[in-house]
Amino acid sequence: MKLKLKMKKFTLRETTTLALMLSMIFVLSIIEGMFPPLPFHMRFGLSNVVTMYALFFIGKRAAFTLAALKSLSILVMRGPIAGLLSLSGGVLSLLVIALLAAAWRSASYFLLSIAGAVTHNMTQLLVASWLTSTNLLLLLLPVMAVAGILAGSLTAVLLRVVMPLFKNAPVRDAAVKDARSSQT
């Protein structure tokens, strides 16, 4: 018995929108790399603004695709460990945000962003602990939780700043129309 998976292809407009958003992710990552290094290889997660925007305004499929493509690029540029950490943290944090948003409709972007950032950090720390076969890294849980709260707060503030800029963007309107029509 063969199992057939039916995967819906992205339209040209959706593909173009994702390409532009992936470009924004790369630019924000480059900008973030210009900042002075933070302890424990922590990052602000500026590019998460784009994936959160995609999740809230374009759809889950687009957001998870962006997270996977971002992780793939990290795999190519920084190696398999960085790629695995990016994929595990990015996918699980998006999943937590999507589930919380669905279960708690009145949750603010601020709380969802913090939940996603904390989940991202905790997941990466657990995966790193598993990869190194040591529990010593788990001593960083409190530090990474605080870092997640700070990074999630920053992401939420940036998302609030960026949202009005895209309010009248034709790419956003087209992507939202495509997403809505594909759900019916």
C-alpha cells in the first residue's frame, strides 16, 4: 500500500512573497551580525519578526516554509549543528506560537512573541545538551529564559513598528487574499 501525500504548491505570487520575506530574513540576520557579540552566542532574533509576520498575516504554511528555508541556509553557511539548532528552535517556537494563538485568541503579539522566543531558546539548549551528551548546559536554562523574554519583547515591539508599514503593501494584500482563498 502506497501512501500518497498531497502537497499544495505555492502560487507564483506566494513564491515571490516568500522569496522577498526570505531576503528580509537574510538582511536582518546580516544587520544582527554587525552588533557586538552577546554572551553564550545569544542573538536578538531580529529575523523572527519576518516569520512572525508571516505566521499572523499570511499563514502557517508560509511561516514554517520560511523557518525551514532559513534553517537550510544556516546549515549551508554555518554547518549541520547550527542548522539543526535553527530548525529545532525555529519550528518548535512557531508551533508553540500557532497553538497558543489558536487556543487563546485574545493573546497579544507581545505574549506570543515571548512564548516563541523562550521556546526557541529552551529547545536549542535541550538539543545542544543532547548533542554534547551533557546536562551541564542545562545550567543555562535561567539565563536563556531571561534572554528569551528580552528577545521576544524586542521582536514584539519591532513587529508592532513594522505592521503599519505593510498595511497597504500590495504584496501583503495579495498574499492574504491567496491565503484566504486557499482555505475555502
